[in-house]
Amino acid sequence: MATRGSQYPLFEAAQPIRVESPTATAPWLGAPERRFSDYVVYVDESGDHSLASIDAGYPVFVLALCVFHKRHYSEKIVPAIEKLKFNYFGHDSVVLHETDIRKQKGDFAFLSHRPKRDEFMFWLSDIMAQSNFVLIACVVDKARLSRNDGLASNPYHLALDLCLQRLHEFLAEKSQQGLQTHVVVECRGKKEDRELELEFRRICSGKGAQIGPLPFHIVFADKKTNLAGLQLADLVARPVGLSYLRPGQRNQAFDLLKTKFFCEGGRSRVGQGYDNVGLVLYPPQKAKSPDEPTEAVAPTGNPQSTCA
């Protein structure tokens, strides 16, 4: 097990840093009307959204939104990830990619050495644990979707609609719903990006499940831009999918993420009350017979408070 004294500390404080309040405008600059919210959102997915061919080993599509307070993100999270990269690679151009880490490929081939892997994963988990962000995710069960809705549905678009609804609810709790929030997604190709942008704009215009327009702006970023937020979103998506597919299997990554989900009840409910709030399953599961455990049905009301 690695110790904190074995390399540069990733965080200056040992405890998670509280999300800070917005900084007041300097009095000599006046108080101009604000345009942007205090939050930025990074999005990634796990699995493919095709219904024509469903992978029996991973028959789900997961969309994950990581919502960061901009000041915490820029002052704490980005420096911590930069330090991690300098410690293990000597430079910061490496992109943390879940598949490469898991398969120990490319820059992460050194992880085949067990002691080094344990040490690296210890520090990476430390970043995840100490980073304050709100997680909103949707798991689309493609097998159930194809049976219920046919092949015309697009899992990505369905998940995006549901996640943007929850994002709006979170921002409303923070009194930020009237300000523009940027949603950053990774480029996938000209055709795919164009289709996604059209669907994003359709949802935000008020034509999705959400009633009324949403003040969100989509930003496409190439993987080469090496954004810390996109890398963290990439790291969380697959553990969410595995938690649904293998609920009885040990999943340390998901156990850590439970405290990040947008949830009911505020901090008193951290790690609880996130089902169908910050973690959405589609199609929603119907209630079973009285003799069986009841599965959750998607809620119609707004969650009362957040775990941020």
C-alpha cells in the first residue's frame, strides 16, 4: 500500500474540500448581470448506443455527467490530476482512459506490475474520493429497450434527455437555473457530433421530456485537449454500468461513487436516495408482485436537495 509521503501530495488538505460559494464581484467593477453559472459539466459514456447488435457481455449504454463547481475544479481537481501524471509519467500529456488503465495498454503498461498498479490506483482513487463533484448517470438496458420500444429509439438521446432533466433540477437547487451552463462532450465524428448537437438543442428548446427551455450550451472537445473533467467522466461511466449488470459483485469504484450521486435528502443522505434521482434506469422497471422485492419506478417530482 502506498503512503502519502511517497510522492508529491495530490491534495493540500487531507479532507474533502467543501464546494465554495460564488466569489462576490469587486465593488469597483460594479455588478454586471451574470451570464454563466458556477458549474461546468463533463460528459462521457460506456458501451455503444446501437440496438441492431447488442453485446451480450455488456448490453447497456451508460451516460455519465460529472458536475463541477468551477472554482473547486480549477483550484483543486486539475492540479491534483496534473501532479498524478507528473509523478507517474514525467509529463502531463497522458490521457487517463478507463479502457487503457483496465487493460494496461500503452502508457499504462507499467500497471502490469502489481505493486505499481496498487500504488497508482490508490492515488487515483484518492483523487476521486477527495474531488467534490455531483454525478448524474443514466443506464439504458438495451435488451429491454429493444423489446419495449423497438429499434427506432436512440439510447444516447434517451439518456441525454433524462440526465439534462436532473441537471436542471440540481442547478435549480443552487439557484443557478437561469444562468448558462456549459456541457462538455468528447468529439466522436462529424456525423455523430452533428446528430448529438441537433438532439441536444431539441431537448433544450423544451421539446424533450423536460417542460420549458433549458439554459445549457453544448461544447465539443477533442480527446487531445486533455481535459481533466472528461477524463474523470470516462473513469466513472463503466463502474456505473457494472453495478447494474452485476449487482452482487464487489465494485469498489461504484462504492466510492455512491457519495457523488445527485440525491434526495442532502448530506444526511449521502450514498442513499440516489436511485431514479442521480442514477436513472431506462426503461424504468415495473413494481413486482407483493411477494417479490419492489423495483423503483422513475419519479415524477423533483428531488428535494442535493448531496453536493
